[in-house]
Amino acid sequence: MTPVSVDPPRILAIEDDPILGAYVHEQLERCGFAVTWCRNGQEGLDVALQQPFDVLLMDILLPGMDGLTVLTHLRKSHSTPVLLMSALGAEADRISGFRLGADDYLPKPFSMAELRVRIEAILRRVALDRRPMPLAPSSCVQNLRFDDELCDVFFAQQWAGLTRSEYRLLETLHRNADEVLSKAFLYQHVLQRGYAAHDRSLDMHVSQIRRKLKALGYGERELRTVWGKGYVLSAADELA
């Protein structure tokens, strides 16, 4: 029996710092990834549009075309998972990244161990998204239709434009409607990593889901924060 060869995950790193870029390139290849390294935003965008990648790592502060601009152009045609890397610590910068379609955000400085864990978590999420899912009667609730293939929801003749992470979060809450799910549970089962108090990624995804559902005019169910416990998707008339 001939063994089946499995290609290593393809990573595109867009980083202008020559020392950090070379280090990330070398270390990720040692971990078994196939890495392409670009040193500016325009070059990275051109490569991302021409070749398939499993994950895109990108700095925000890039010469010429910055990372958020690259992300804006990329999301017009590609759903490649994007992990932003930046020394920018302001919440507004993280919000901008998630709003434009980033899947995760890793502040500098970071350890190679954490970068690898984040990449592996994204790859696991993508693998779960690609599994064939049986259609269930609950796949359409109050005219909000969940599409597992597109990783998006449809309402009033419009798609919400969710990212993969946002879709998995909303779909998990939908499957457990009216049940409060803890942040620790959602980090583990949706973002595929442990919960840390300083990590705001989940909160950012929740904020974006709320914004996108509101833009659709959907109001039958609402994504509520239960302070000290977690999040729940419940009927709007249950709100106090």
C-alpha cells in the first residue's frame, strides 16, 4: 500500500523587520510548515492573491501598503485565515483588524511557542469548518440561515459577511441557544486555545457578530453578555 503524502501547511509571513522575519521563517520551517516570507505589504498582497496559503501572518506597520490595507484588499476575494502581528497595543487597532476580517491578533513581542499554538489553532478551526456537516432542522431559526460551507449566515436576502471564527462562535451559541457558555469553554471549543484574562479576541469577535447581525436587521435573537459567566444567544424578548 502506497503511503499518502501530506503536504505541510503553507504559511505566508509578511514582515518588514529583517531579523524577526528571518527568525519566524526559520523557526516555523523547523516546525514543519512551508513558509513564504515577504518584506512589504504590496509584495505580500500580490503573493497572497496568486498562491494558495493556509494561514497568513502579517504585521500591521508595513512600508508602503500597511497591513490593514492589505487585509482590506485580500478580503474582497479571499477567505484565507489572517493572524495579525503588531506592537500596536491600542484596542482601536485590534478592533480595526477584526472588523476588516482578521481571525486572530498576536501582540509583539511574542514567543515562538505562542505563535505556533495560534497557527495550529487556526488550522484546527479550518479543518473543522471543512468537515461535512449533516443538515439539521435547526439550521434555520427565525429566518437566520446558517451555511456551513460558506461559514456565513443569511437573512433578508443578505449575507452577514462573517469570518470563519465569527461563524463558528455564532454557530456554537446557536446550537446551545438559551444556555450561557463560559469564556473558557468558547476559547477552547471555538478558538481552540486556552482562556487568558488579558486576551480580548473573543470579545472582539462577539462585538463584530453583533454589529453584522444588526446591519442585516436581524433582531429575533440577541447575543447577550452575562457578566461573570459568559455569553448566550437568546430571544430578544427575554432581555431584561
